[in-house]
Amino acid sequence: MKLFSSATRNWVKSFSVFLLLALTVGAAHLVAAQQKVSRHYPAGKNVRLELKNIAGTITVETWARDEIRVTATMDNRKVNFNPRQTDAGLVIDIAADNRGKVDVGDMNFKIELPARSSVDLETRSGQITVSNIQGDLVRAHIWTSGDITLSGINAARVFATNTTGDIYFDGEFSSGGTYEFKSGKGNITLRLPANCGFRLVATAPTKEIKMGPFWHPGMKLVSEGRRITGDVGDGRASVTVTNYQGTINFLRR
């Protein structure tokens, strides 16, 4: 028994070819619409990068060269991208460069720079990933939603803040350093060496603070467990962790 007529089979075949052609043209149009730009900048003795994005991923990695390479992939070919070097370092301000534009689209950054660098990064939405920075400052701020991942960090000052999303820190606390982590909704995880020392103020209204191996009887539970304060080790670094809706987890390497 024939389930379909010859005319129906021909129609299905023609439609399949049309759909495949439409998908191919659509993908080609998307690739054509994107623009990839790569630029190099000299790195001085004290390297500082300041990046203000609107939407998209920001990935910062270190390398052995004394220069900064910025690679940007833009959804909108008409977006303004005007990095500038100042006495303080390299500044990329997508928000200011495109003020007044309605749809800038995602702009994804991959940045490679020396390990001694300081980085100050922010975006309205997207992911921020920073690896192996050993400069004075690491700041990662997401105004709305997105995860922050900081790995191999050995900086004197670290600030990580988002509204919705996880924050992960794997690094060391320097003696006398300042470290602040804050999320409106997400999980905050700190992975630290066993011998690190810090003075802690950790706050989570959900009472989800898990000190793991860093807990000791000298620490204080405040507000029925919504806050934990106390010193770990020599207590010479200042650590503040705040999570309004989610967990705070301390892990040992």
C-alpha cells in the first residue's frame, strides 16, 4: 500500500531542499555579520587593563610576552571599538564608545597579557573568566546575570560581584590583602591552600555557609548562623563574602 502519492513525495523532497538551503544561507549570513578584530599593545612595567563591556564573554589569560593582545568578536559590525592607552594602562570602554546605540549585540573578548597585570573588568551581562593573574588588582563585576571564574589568582586585592550567577575563586590570599565576593543569587565557592590566613566576615541569609576544613571553635556564629566571623590562621588578609540567595562554600586544595 502506498502511503504517499508521487506528488506528495516530490513536495516533501522540494521542501527539504528549500529548508536546507535556508539554513545554509542563514548560517552564512550570521558568520558574515560577525567581525573579529585582533590588536597588540605594548606592556609597560606596571600593566593595567580596564574593560567595560555591554554583553558577551570576557576571558583573560596570561602569557610570557611583554605585550597585550586583545581579540574581540562582534555580533554587530557597526559597533565602535576604540581601545586607548593612557598613563594608567589600556582602557576599553564599549559602553562609552557606543553610547546612544540601541542594539550593540554581544561582544566577546579574549585578552592575553603578562602575569604581573592588574585587571578591572565589568559587563552588564555575560561571563567573566580570569586565569593566573599575579598583579595588584583583580576586579570582576557583572551588573545583571553571568558567572565569574577566577583561577590561579595571587593578587593583593580581589573584588567579584554579580546579581545572578555563580562566583568561583581558586587562589591565594596575600598578607594584608583585601578580598570581597558578593552575589545576589548564585553559589560562591572559594578554593584555598591549607595554610592561608584571613579574617572572615561571611553572610548568607539562607544560613548556607559551609566552612569545611577551615572551621574551628574560635569562629563566631551570628544571627542564628546567617553570619560567620573569625580568624583563620594568622588572619592578616581581610575577606568579606556575601550571598543573598545561595551557598557559600570553602574548599581546601
